[in-house]
Amino acid sequence: MSFDAVAQQPKLLYLLQGVAAFAAVVALVLLALHRGPVRRRAAALILLAPALLLLTVGLLLPALRTLALSFTDGGGDAWAGLDNYVWLFTDPRALVALRNTLAWVVLVPLTATAVGLLYAAAVVRSRFRTFALSLLLMPMAVSSVGAGVVWKLVYAYRPAGAEQIGLLNRLVVAFGGEPRQWLVDSPWNVLFLVVATVWTQAGFAAVLLAGAIRAVPGELTEAARLDGASPRQILRRIILPSIRPTLLVVLLAQAIGTLKAFDIVRTMTGGQFDTGVVAHEMYDQAFRYGETGRGAALAVLLLALVTPFVAHQVRARRRAG
């Protein structure tokens, strides 16, 4: 599809206006700093002005606009009060999305972190640790959409008697079983989507935790080994307490990313068969069904769910600093 400059002119005009405004702010900042001595607090505020402008225009104003839309009807015009929030906690489809999101937030961070921890502990002292970690990290190089396509092929189904193209059904048939529609049967299909997500996230956890494990003093583990401690006891009583801050950061980062899960669901099931999550349901309501108010309410809920995790992570970093 060719690019139509005439049709895109208003958008390009808005973009140019934004760039010009930002350039003007930067120019004023530089001018203010070079005119003469500036107090430290004033200089900090001047230097922060461009970032604050971008945050206001790109985050604060859209958030306030979304909050206002969440109290309107489907067209975003008439006042609807709390109707959208009542729908959010009473509609069966919305409740399924909330249930699935809760399952994702519990299962994905815990499973991905556990897999990454065990893998990191197994290979961190090996001479081939870099190669071993890169193997688990490679799925992160694949986009979420690409990962969804890969795992959709893994779970692919063909009727009994036909040649199976899905790896999982091929193995089932090879061992004498019947092929199954893995992405259709609820609630197990949610678990299969979680597996695909863990595959993409375990490498992130493994790399961070491997670095934390290597920072644990070798004298501690060696002394415990001389005292007769088993590898399991060393992991539980020495390594885990020592890497607790990194472990918490990994869990929080995984939880924040999981709350925004969209691509895997969109690619593999399209939210069908009771696999929808809050982010995907927000997209469906706002853009497929034209229910702007409901989509905005889901966006507000998503922001409310993410905020405690972000706040906790910020406080943890400040304490560490």
C-alpha cells in the first residue's frame, strides 16, 4: 500500500507541531541555562521541563481523557455514570477476562522466574554458561506475535486420521493417543497460552538471576558444602536469601508485563474460547464493537492494576539507593 501524503497531511501537521513545540522548549532551556548563574533547583526544573512536557502530553492528558471517557456511553458523547464499571464486574465476558488476567499474573511471573532460577543455578558455574544462557534467552529475540505464531503451530489440530502438523498432537498420535484441540477446551487453553508466554520470558529471568547468583560470595557456598549441605539446601538457605532483591525485581517486572498481555492472546486465539484478558478485551470493546466507554473503563482498570506494582518497584529502588 503506497503512502498518501495528502490523506495523512493532518497527522503529519500534528507531528510537525509537536516536534516544533518540543524544539522550542529545548531552545528555551538552553537559553535559560546560558544566560547566567542558575540555582541548583531552578536548573533542575529547567532541565526537566522537556521531559515533563512530554509526560504531560503523552501520558497525563491521555490518562485523564481515558478516565473521562470511562463515564460515557459507547459513542463517548453521552454521560453514562458508573454503568461501564457495573458492566465490568457483572458481564460474563468481562468477568472471564478478569479471571484469566488474574491467572496470568499469578502463573506467568512465578513459573517464568522459577524456570529461570533453576536454569541459572544449574549453569551459572559452568564454563559454557554464556552459551547455555543464550539458548534460553533466544526466544526473547522473537516478537510476541512471532512467538504466538510458533506456538499456534505447536498446538495445531487436524481431525483424527489426518496428518498432524502440530508438534504436540503429532507426539500424542505417535504414542497412540487421539489429537486434541488444545486452544479450544477451556480453561486448559489458558494454561497453554501461559506456557507460550513463559517460553518468551524465562530467559529474561535467567540472565538477571544468573548475575545475582554469581555475586554471592563463593566462601558462603563453599563453607556450606564443607558442612555437608546439599545443593538444594544451599539454594534455599544461602542463594535465595542473598538474591532476594533481584528476585523481587524480576517478579515485579514479569507481573507488570503480564498485566499488559495482548499479542499472544490476539495471535493464538483472538480472545475466543474464554481466553480473553483485560488488555485484549479493552481492544475488542473499543475498536471492534465501538464501545468506547467500556474500553476506557477497562483501560482505567488496567492502569489501576499496574500502578501498585510500579509504585512498589520505585520504592524498592529508592530503598536500595
